[in-house]
Amino acid sequence: MGVIGYGYWGPNIVRNLQSQENMRVVAVSDKNPNALKRVSKAYPDIRLTQNAREVITATDIDALAIVTPVSTHYDLAREALVGGKHVFVEKPFTASSAQAKDLIDLATQKGLTIMVDHTFLFTGAVRKIKQLIDEKVLGDLYYYDSTRVNLGLFQHDANVIWDLAPHDFSIMDYLLPEKPRAISATGACHLNGHEDIAYITAFFDNNLIAHFNVNWLSPVKVRTTLLGGMHKMVVWNDVEADEKIKVYDKGVEIKSAEGVYQLLVSYRSGDMWAPKVEQTEALSLEAKYFAECVESGKTPFNGGEAGARVVRMLEAANESLKMKGALIYL
Amino acid sequence: MGVIGYGYWGPNIVRNLQSQENMRVVAVSDKNPNALKRVSKAYPDIRLTQNAREVITATDIDALAIVTPVSTHYDLAREALVGGKHVFVEKPFTASSAQAKDLIDLATQKGLTIMVDHTFLFTGAVRKIKQLIDEKVLGDLYYYDSTRVNLGLFQHDANVIWDLAPHDFSIMDYLLPEKPRAISATGACHLNGHEDIAYITAFFDNNLIAHFNVNWLSPVKVRTTLLGGMHKMVVWNDVEADEKIKVYDKGVEIKSAEGVYQLLVSYRSGDMWAPKVEQTEALSLEAKYFAECVESGKTPFNGGEAGARVVRMLEAANESLKMKGALIYL
Amino acid sequence: MGVIGYGYWGPNIVRNLQSQENMRVVAVSDKNPNALKRVSKAYPDIRLTQNAREVITATDIDALAIVTPVSTHYDLAREALVGGKHVFVEKPFTASSAQAKDLIDLATQKGLTIMVDHTFLFTGAVRKIKQLIDEKVLGDLYYYDSTRVNLGLFQHDANVIWDLAPHDFSIMDYLLPEKPRAISATGACHLNGHEDIAYITAFFDNNLIAHFNVNWLSPVKVRTTLLGGMHKMVVWNDVEADEKIKVYDKGVEIKSAEGVYQLLVSYRSGDMWAPKVEQTEALSLEAKYFAECVESGKTPFNGGEAGARVVRMLEAANESLKMKGALIYL
Amino acid sequence: MGVIGYGYWGPNIVRNLQSQENMRVVAVSDKNPNALKRVSKAYPDIRLTQNAREVITATDIDALAIVTPVSTHYDLAREALVGGKHVFVEKPFTASSAQAKDLIDLATQKGLTIMVDHTFLFTGAVRKIKQLIDEKVLGDLYYYDSTRVNLGLFQHDANVIWDLAPHDFSIMDYLLPEKPRAISATGACHLNGHEDIAYITAFFDNNLIAHFNVNWLSPVKVRTTLLGGMHKMVVWNDVEADEKIKVYDKGVEIKSAEGVYQLLVSYRSGDMWAPKVEQTEALSLEAKYFAECVESGKTPFNGGEAGARVVRMLEAANESLKMKGALIYL
């Protein structure tokens, strides 16, 4: 494999690709010479270049990991696919739905694999919640409510939605069988011209509703997702070291009501249960899965289509944001 | 004083009015005979009736506490004001802005006091945050973000916005000198035809933004408000027994940026400080303040105007909710 | 019933005795006239006196609740038993084992009921843990480790062991089928001549060990008990509003070891489970149980013998404390 | 430098020594060939051997890090000192006080530096607490109470005291100007013949008392230390990511008492304050400090004497443990 980009996330990508039995990273490119020095120190045998094209066109490379800013994804991935190489692309997949569609079409036509790095889908927590949903433990879903806030990582080329929401959009896309129909988003910018706070609602055909709170200006780090189901409810707190997932045997039942201030709905309150969550590094599992998909030719669940759905939600959220919450259909 | 309504909240009202030095509750009405039995057991000397009118027209009563469902507030308060009585009205003030305006006009004309029971404004936590804002400790405010979720108390005559948001709207109205210009709200209903989940954004003239997450379907109880300021940030966690308020010396500063992926904004991270919060029962302080306002004739900060602003926000949020987030100007 | 003592805990006793169907409090005594005024305000029909003897000797009273400082328990209870009255005695039962034995003998001889107010045994949390132990969910027990610390309630007639440890000693006595053989205690006093910090170890015949950390000088309130069993382990956090009890499917297994620094023991780490805990007020259940025991003549599990075992542990802990941890056999 | 032992902790030692500007690791020894392979992969230039003596006697080495089981410390360190090499020894310093004394004498005689790896002393948390004590913020100290429990890391050559207590003994030794006079310890063993639970009390000349709760059988990880002072109290929770240290403006004051059940002592309850804690890796600061001490010849505060005091406490705790809490003077 070749890897393009060795900034914040690149070292994790290289380390996990390298640790797979049936993969080898043979070349890394980065415009920044200091980044290349860091590669060299950790992996003396890897070929280095400041020119991404040299990696893309290398004949000893079957697949490329593109770990660069989103604005460059399309050109790099297109060139790689045209050159017959499988691609593993950092999230978000592309800067627009049109770009995503073009890459998907190209990969289909050439019989190549696209995988988008939706790392969270490979965490023990998300896999456990997926299992709870698939096994109907939660029952029909009422809502999906996510909060992802902390201080910073302001970026000069993206707002907080493009930065943080891809995580949550990809997780929701993976967990829920239903797909959202429309999006409303609000937000504000305070410091550098990009929104640093945003609130996004996704509407579904049934009464299911999803909401995302993303914020670069919070003094505390919160990574909490609530899923409310008819039978059980889940709280996923990702900043907890242990007990990341709690399943509550709590709910409500409709009853006939009488009189003013009588409750229409009765509570059910039972045990709470924190299932053990696997600790294997997500990126390692994802790298392994990429190899599997490339070898077998099967389409990954985090392939181009999943990436495109996330990009479409990002676009819609940003359109709505500009219009202070106006509903944007997907 | 007379008290109309002795349901869930009425006993607290009577107990706190009764404990004031210069007040006495002489009559209580409630349509429910069991409620009256409870009054009788606790306060054998209080006059009881199932007919609210008997309390409203009683000649030995100077002021009335109206602790009934919101749909009845206007008629009861109007009759009381017409009869020359001061009123203490449960939140939300009225079922519509028009009703609120009419009552305010009537009270002004008759020189009578209206106080809306925005109890939270008298808690130690809210008073401490008010002090931090007034003393410019936080600096210019960036956002106000509130989450008030738990399992239930479904009501058959109101949705979750009318039930829970009056708390947060009244707190924000009290804390922030600026008033919101427009509102966008989204939500969903799952059980009894009323929305049980809602997300509300309030826009202000400057870049200040406020957001409210209210939910009757959460397995966990959350009562958290974040206030982000230029100098400091506050996390108010009302379910904590101690350390309800934490003031973070955290923030961001704009710097010139260079290169892709360079940070535009730098963090500042200092100490955290949890100021001592007064424990006196809020409703007792409010009852005392009501007596002061009635005696002195001064307009309470939680008077009809504050109540009307909250009602206007509730109306706007519900209008927007029906239109899936469409912006409603206030 | 008659009640002697209406200080800090007396009002809870009277309220809960009074709320039982088959009980009535007819007289209360307290040396403090202000205490009697409070009784009168809440219960106008109860007979009042500053002289405990008037209650003890009243012919319309079948049973006495003794809610006074421990130094007075023996004389009051003895007089009551001699007079043919059942007694409900505040914890700790008596100031010495000898006193306890004398009262037990007297009650047996007269066929009267003694119940010691070990309120915690009637909480949902303790009853749930008892069930987990009785149903062998935890397996053989390794240890019982309790921490009960907070700021103050310094008393001028008792040290922190006599004040706080009766709770934990009575809970352990109830939960564990085994009884301790010896005690070692350490501690220190800083302010008023009584120990305000103490650490107590209880040894059992098998390898089971118990430890108690009691402290009046802690800035934070901690109420945590760990029970380690061969199969599962319990953490009971009594300051949590919900999820007071967590059952961990965690443990260790012995394996053969090889080489220096090889682990001899392997971990087992599975799910965590927080069973629902009943919320009924403990003192109400205890009052009901007292009535049952008096009517049926059965010996309560929190009777004189249980009270005496707790007193013996208190004595031993204090003896050891004076000798800086010297082992005292029970 | 040379490093002997590349097991669990060795890689951290090598990485941090290596990252210092004025140090270089030239040789590593370990009996386990797999350990040497790991060194080779990470540091291709380092000389490797299974024979510790080759490192100790190497002429291009000025100082040795001894990162082996405690039973080997004395022989290795002695040989190193005899050979004129400075030593950095893993904690606990030695297996006995006699060994410690011998090494100290030898180092003094040869003018060589001994540093014991009491890593915690270089954490931001401990340095901040040291500052609070030195600047008299806490006032006279009442107690030091530490809990260090979690599931396992059972070792076949040491009990839980030798494994976990060196951390807390070295921290206390560093923080408190006073030194303990006597120790009482209790504990139990359940699985492999070594105590897996222990409770240790340390007595001081004044009323200061210290207590240590160490446990390998806890289902939850707790790392909490409380320091109670006359003016302020500290809670150090090392498992918190942020706000590890909380300083409470809480305390008690003695007042004259009147009447039974009157409080003798009144509370003071003010703000809480969580000072910012430095995040620099402790072992890196310690490595730097080792280089400084070697160069300047100054005696480190975590030198042989500090190591010997910790070993003496470990010995005393184990003696007392064998005698179920009997007091052992230091």
C-alpha cells in the first residue's frame, strides 16, 4: 500500500496497515518534510516522497490510503482509481455529493474497492449497539440523540459540522436501518468565520428523530449518545473508560387517562446493564476488513455509498445552517 | 392570601407562603375533594372550598396564588385582578401572548402586582450565575446550551415544550441581558399525540445562540446548562448534590494561521472553580419577594412582562415545531 | 406507642410509626420544650411530657421507642421492659455488652420484643445485596470494604466509631453468615478529644476480611461498600441517586505460572449489572416489621442479639483503637 | 546509559532516557530473547545482550537503569556502584533496609548518584499538592488517606503491599515534612499465598495519621488520596482525566458546646477549586532530573535515603501484617 498524508491521523493509519499480516506500506508521501522525517524514524524501510503522484503511480502499490484534507480527496482518489488502485479514504469521503457519485461510479466500472475511514464503526461500543439494534433488544426506535462537544481543534478550512458531524452521521447511518429524509440545522460562528457550534435535526419517515449537538467551544468534553427504544434505551458515554454502554430497562407505556393532570403514560423502570465492550483497536479491525474487501471484491458497508450518504447529510446540514434551520430534503 | 389549586405543586406553594412572617393563607380551593382533605390534615385552620370563585371574591384576601393548569390561568387571574387582588401565577404565565398582554394591562391599570412563579430564578445556582454574568466574569457570551431530559411526566394537555421549556426560557430570560430575535424548533411525538422530544434554537442579534434539549423519553435524568463566554465558561449541573456550578478558566484565542491544518485558534486552559451555592429553598425566597413587591408596589423581575416573554418563546417554538424548524421571529 | 426523645431522628420515628395501620403514637417525651412544641405543631393529638417516666409507665402504651443518646438506652429500656413494654431502641443498642446482655435476658424472661433500629437493613440496597449473597450470586466472599466519610456531625459524647460504625457493623452482621473473630482498629483525634478518624479491620475464621473507614473530617461525602466474591463483586454507592448497586462479573482465576513476572492469576471481565433497587422508605418497613414481631412474638433479625453483636464490635474496636491496632478477640 | 530489564516498565524507561538531550542508551540486557527483539525493532542501534554483567561492566556506560524484579536490585546495583556507575533503580529500592543502607553507603563513598524510580513524584498532580503543602495552603495536616485498588496484576513473588504501597509510601514521604513513627497493617490472602488485600496505618508524632488501602481484588479501579488540613482539604482522584485535584475550602472549627447532642464543632463550607495540573510525562521529567543530579553531584530527593525510608515502611507493614495489626516502630 501507499499512504498519502502523514499529519495528525496518518501515523495511526500507517501503524495499523503495517501491522496487518497481508499488507505492507511501501511508500508514504507528504508535502511537509518534517512529516517524512517522522516516518523515516519510525519505519526506516518505507519509501518517502513529497510528491503524492509518485505514490499514486507506483507500480508496486495495489491500494492507496488518502489521509489528507477533504478538499483534496476527490482528485487524489480519482487519479488512484483511474490508475487501477483500491482506495481507503479519510472521512468525510468527499467535499460534495457529486464528487462522491463520480468516484463510486468509477470504482464500480473498474471493479475497485472504495472504503471510507468511518473508524468508529469498528469500535467495540458501536458494534455492541449495532448488535442490540439488530437483535431487536431496543425495540422500535424513538430517537437518536448525540452530543459531541469539547474545546477546539478549530480548523481554518471547515466548520464544526464538517469536522465533527461525520463521526456521528456515519455511526447513525450504520446503526439505523432507516435513512433520514430531511435535515434542519442551526448554529453560530464566533471566532474565525466558520461555525463553531451547530445543532442538527434529522427527520425520518416514521416518528424517529435524530439530533446532533456539535461544539468546539465547550469547556468540558462530552461524547454521549442516547438511543430511545420502545423496549429499552441506551446511553453510550464514550469518555468513560469502562462501562461505555448502559442499557436501561426503562420505558413508557400508554394507558387510558382520566381527569386533568392524570398521567397518560406510565413509566417502566427496571435494571440497568452495562455489557462488556471489546477493546481491540478499531483502526486495526478496519484495516483488516479493508484487506478482506479488496481480496474478496465484496463491497464494504463503509464503502463509497455510505461515504456519499454522510456527505449528503453534511451538505444538507450546511445548507440548512445558512438558512437558520430551513428544512432541506435529502 | 388565597390559593387556587392543590395538586402536585400546590402544597409547596402553601407551605412557603405560610412560612412567611407577613403572609397568611386563609383559603384554598381545589375541585378535587381529596386535595382538600390533604390541606385540612396539614393546615386545620385554612378555609376550604371546591369553588375557586369563593376564594377569588373573598373579602379577607389580598392576593391569590393560581396553581392550576395553564389553560385556566387567564380566566382566574383576570377575575382576581378585576376584583383588586394581586396574583402569583404558576408558570407558564398564560396559554397565549394575547392573554398575557391583557393581564399585564389590567394589572398596570389597577396598580396590582403580577408575579409569575419562575422558581428557578431564586435558586442559589441561578443567582450565582447571574452574579458571574453581571460582574463580567464570563465576558461576552458565545452560547447558552441547556439539556433537560428524563423519563416522563407525560401530560395529556401539553407537549414537552410547554412542560419543560418554561424553566429554561425563564432562566435564560433572567440571565441574559439580550433578548432572542427568532426561534427554530424541531421535535417528534411517539406516544400520546404530544411532542415528547424537542430541540429549540434561539437566535440573538449578535452571534449569541441558545439551544434547548427537552425530552420526556430519556432513561437518565440530565439537567445541564453550559454557558460559553469569551473569558470563562460555566457548566451548571443541577443533578449534582454539591458543586452544581463549575467555572472554567478555559477559552480560545484567535491567532494568525499558516499552512493547511494549522490551528487558527489557540486554547487557553486554566483552573476550574466551583463557587459555593446558597441552599435556601427557592420558593421561600420567591414568596418573600412577592410580599415585598406587593407591599412596595415595585414591579418584580419575574412579573407579567417576563412571563409574557416566556409565553411568546413557547408560542414561537411550537409554531416552528409544526413547520419542522422554520424560523419564527419574535 | 410512646416515644422518648424527639431530637434529630425522633421526628422520622414518630412519622413512620404513626403511618402504620395498626399503630398509634399516644405520647412523646423530650427534655427540651422546643422539641415538644414541634411535636405539638405536627401532631396536635399526641400527649406530651418532659418526663420520660410518664411515658414509660403510661398504661395505654404497649411499646416504647427510645430515641435518645446511647448513654440513656439501658436505663430507659430496662424500666420499660420491667414495666412489660416492648422496646424499639435507637442504634447503637447499648453503651456496653453487659447492658445488652441484661436487656436481652430481661426481654426473654418477660416474653417481650426488643428491636434495635438498624434502619439500613430495610433499605432496598441492603435487601438486594442480601438477596445476591443468599442466592450465591457472589460466590464465596473474599472481603467487605466500607467507606463512610463526610464533614462532621461531631458529637461531644462519642467518637466517630460509636457514631458511624454502628451502621456498617449492623449491615455486615446482617449480610454475612459468618461472624468476625477479632478486631484491629486505628485512628486519631484532632479537635475535641474524641477520635474523628478511624480504620477498623475485622478478621473472620476463613480468609474473609472486613474493613471500615469512618471519618468526620472528609471534604467529600463517600458512602461506598465493596464486596468481593469468587464469582461476582458488588459496589454499593449509597450517594448515587440511581444505580446504587453495581454487580460486576469480574474476578480472578488461579493459573499455573511460569517465569519471573508471569501472572499467577488471570482476570475475568464481563458485564456489569445494576439491579433495580426498591425505593420504599426503610424506616416505614422497619416500623411495620416491629408491629409484626410484637404481634407474633417472633424474634426480629435486628433484635437484641444483633444489637449486642454490634455493641461488642464497637467495644472491641475502641479497645484496639486505644492500643494502636492491637488485636482484640470477640 | 545501560538498561537492565526490558519487561513491562523497561520500554518506558528506555524511551524517556533516550529522549533526553544529554543522554543516550547504548546497551540493554534482558534474559528474555523476545524482549531483546522488541528493543531491536524500536531501537536498531542499541547493543543487546542476555547477560546483565556485560552492560554493568561496559566501559562506554556511565550510568545504569535497573528495571528488574526487586529481588535482583541489590546485587545489580552493588556491582554497578562498585564499578563506578551511577544507578537509577526501579521501585521498591531494595528487598530490605540492610541492602538499602549498604548501597547508600557505597554510593556515598564512591561519590555516585542513586536515584529510585518514584515516578509519581514527577507527576503534575503530586507536584501541585507539594506546592499546596509547602505554601501552607492546607494548614496543619490532620490525615493522609489513600486508596489504590483495582483488579489484579497478581505477582508470584510479592504481595499487594510490595506491589502497590511503594507508590503511596513514596508520595507521602515526599509530600509530608513529618516522618511516620510506627505502622500497623492488616490484610488477607485468597488466591496464591500472597496477601491481595491490605490496610496500613502510619502513626506520626503529632496527631497526623495516614492510611493506605491496597487491593488487587477490586472490580473497580480507584486511585484516590484525601489530605485533610486545618485550612483546606484536598481530594486527588488520579483516574479522572481532568480535574485530578480538588481543593476544598471546607473545615471545622471548635466551639463551646452546650447540652446533649449539641455540636461541639462547626462546619465551614466554601468554594471548591481545581487547579490546573501540568501534563508533562512524569518519567521524562525524572530522567532529566537524573541527568542533572549525575552532572551536578547533588543528592536527588528521590535518592537512596528516600528509597530506604519506603523500604523500611514496607518491611514494617509486612511485619505488622503477619501479626494482624501489631504496632511496629520504625
